[in-house]
Amino acid sequence: MKKYTLLLVGSIVAIVVLGLLANDINAKENERKELNSPNAVIEKPAQSSEWQLYYPREHDSWKSTKKDQELRDMVKKWPQLAIVWAGYPFSKDYNAPRGHYYAVQDNVNTLRVAAPSEEPAVDSPLPTACWTCKSPDVVRLIEEKGENEFFTGKWNKWGSEIVNPIGCYDCHDAKTAALKNGRPYLDRGLKDAGLAEFKDSTHQVKRDLVCAQCHSEYYFRPTAYGDNKTAMFVTLPWKEGLRSDDMMKYYDNGANFPDGKPFADFVNKISKTPIVKAQHPDYELHTTGIHGKKGISCADCHMPYTQEGSVKYSDHKVGNPLETMDRSCMTCHRESEAKLKSIVKEKYDRKELLFALAVDNLAKAHLEAGKAWEVGAELEEMKGVLNLIRQGQWQWDFAVASHGGFFHAPDETLYILAKANEYAQQARLSLVSVLAKHGVMNYAAPDFSTKENAQKLAGWDMAKLIADKQAFKNTLEKEWIKRAKEKGILDEKLRDYDDSVSSYFGNPK
């Protein structure tokens, strides 16, 4: 009798446990369906707060990118940058990126876009394309105006229209929340590279490609249309492949460009070298690293899945995976967190060493080339030198413009930096002969050990640039915000921060 009683009690307990488990599973499934099936179309998708009702966890984790607020002045840390980018806006102001929450404000604040005004009308020196990766308003404007209109004109054209930081609509469809490519140039780049377009890619690949919309190398290609109008289209140089050597081959081939000449973003003001400025080839470097080759996506590490109650969701606080190692790393790796961190630090230290050697030699090569021109060097004897500087700077920039390249593809990054340093040293050796030919022996480059010295050598009047910027922030920027509010396109819930933080205001590191 006792035996049957125990069996009965055990059966009842098992039934109760299974019932609770079934209820839990059903609760998870019902909540998942509810969260992924909005009851209404999001009317203002470029405003991320509009998504919060349907995707509260994703939205709140995305909003926590606000916590990544440290601004690091990279020209202060590496004054050589002002020399290698002399004549290009990056030598005025260049900071390590903060969280997505600050993308628009940091773009508005940087000295690179200068200080446009309306009275009198003064344009920014940069094109509208410089907004491309900063806001879901870009997706909205391309849909509303078309690419030709969006990419025509100067940066200040869209000042009162692009006001919301990187958010939900950059990557998701407003009706279904499915991953979406809102920037058509990505598909053109994929086609040039012989890869499947976004719509034909697997879901896992799309978890890379939504990032590749912005975290990729690009240039601005002039495209004529309509009544003598020219749009400066964002273009991905992937026709020859995705490695740094492939892209340099593309840029060096004049047949790829309307004027039939090799491409250059700018000519260095000191050395007269035509330079290609690498942007942020994170996607390209990722594809060459072990994680990329194994099919691990950007989102797997930077947006790890998180369990909260009965719901599993993707953490949208895009940032450093070392801050979420239990979800980002330990799901695959069996080493301890401490050991993995030590491995990452070793990779970082090696990259920093080669970075320092390469950028220092490049800066000195630019200054030594400048001296050669000063003492009468001719173009014919300088052609080889300029090409060495061009090649070296491209390789160096490609390796470091991707801030996480040392981890995404450590072998590739060290290979590229080693090549960069070799090109720079070869340029300097050649310049010894050129300078000697013109009577200059044992030339030592002027001191560029501080940001102030380097920017002076680059020819910038920093006091004026900063004063002009302050005037812009006191006038036109405020007018842009006012107009955006009147149009109803500003997500006012997302402006709870100090809008003056920069490398010249506030307190940067």
C-alpha cells in the first residue's frame, strides 16, 4: 500500500512540475509573439522611443549606449595624426567613438564639419554624405527624397533633418522588425564584390551586414544627374576584394574613376602626397579573422543574447564584448575570463607597438618630403617617394581606423602594420638621397610631440576654428533643433546629455 501511495504522490508532483513547465514555455512563447508582432505600425520609425512600446528590452538596452560617454582625443594622444592628415579635416579633430547614443551630436560638434552659418550663408566644406552613418533619419530621407537628392549639397543642408542618433530604424523594418538594409549603396558594394545582396543573404549573414552599412571602408563618388547636378555618393571599394591590398589596387586604378586618375581623398599639405583616407573597415577586417571565417557575426559578440525572466532577447548595448564576457565569449570558449582578457591585451599591445612605429615614421616622411620640396626637389625625383608614403599610409590607416581590428583579425592587422612601417621607412631612406642631392644633410624633422605643435605644422589656426565653432553652436545649431521640434521629427526623450562635450570644449581624456 505504501508503495502505491508513493507512486501516486510522485505522479502528482511530476504532473504539477510538467504543468508549471508547460505554462512557463507557453508564457515565453506568448510574450515572444506579442513582442515580435506589433499591434500598430510605428508611425515615426526614425525616433527610437517609438519602438519602446513593442520592444522594451531591446530599446532600453540600446539606450544604455548612453553610458559609453567617455570622449578620447586621439590627436592629443598621437600628435602624429595632425601631420599625416595635414590638409584634411581629421587633423583638426579626431576622437575615438563614443556610444551610438551620441552619434549625431558628436558629428555636429566635431571641427571636421567646420562651422556653417546662414547669415551670411557659409557652407560646411564636407558633403551631405558625412551624415550617412550617424542616424536613422538618413534612412528616412533616402526613402523620402531619393539617393540623388540626399547625396547632393553640403553637410549643413540636412542639419535640421538629421537629429536622432543611431537607432532601431537603421537596422530594422518598422512593420515586421526584420533586419533591413536601409542604405542602398551596401547592395551595390556586395554586388561589386561578387557577394549575395542583403535580401538574398542568410539571417546570420544579415547580422553582419546591418553593421556593414556603416562599419566599412567607403569613399564619396561624384555622380552626375538631372540638370547639371552632382551627388557625392557613398561608395564601397569592393570591386577587387575586401582586403587592404585589394582596395588599394582599386584606388590606384584610374580606370575605376570618372577622371581616369588614381583616387585620393586629399593631398597632404606638407608632403604633397595624394592620400586615401581609410574610414572604418570593421566588416572587411572581420571577414579575414577567425571569428568571421567561422561564421560568427558581429551581433553574436557585440549584441549577445540575454535572458530576462521568460524572455530571451538580443542586448542592444552595442559595445565592448569584454564587458559581457559571460554571454559574448564564454558560450564558446572554455578558458577563464582572466585568461581570455590577457590574450586580448597581448594582441592590443602588439598592435599599439607597430602602430606607434608606423605612424611616427609616416609623420617624419611627410615632414622630410616637405623639406625636399622646400629646397627645390622636382616631381620626377619625388614620384617614388610619394607613392611609398601613399601606400604606407593607406595600410597603416586601414589597420587602425578599424578600432577593433587587432581583435577581429589580429594576424591581418599586424601584417598590414608591418607593411605600413616598411613603406614609410623606404620613403625616408629615399628622401635621404633626395635631400642630399639638394645640399641638405642630417635633416631632423621639427618637433611634433604635442598636439599644439603638430597642428601648427599642419597649418591650422585652431583658435579661430574653435571660436567659429562656438558661434555656430550658439546660433545655427540651436535653430536646427528648433526647426526639428516644429517638424515633429526630433525624439526629445533622447537629448538628455551635455551637448558641448568635444576635444576642444568639455573635459576629454
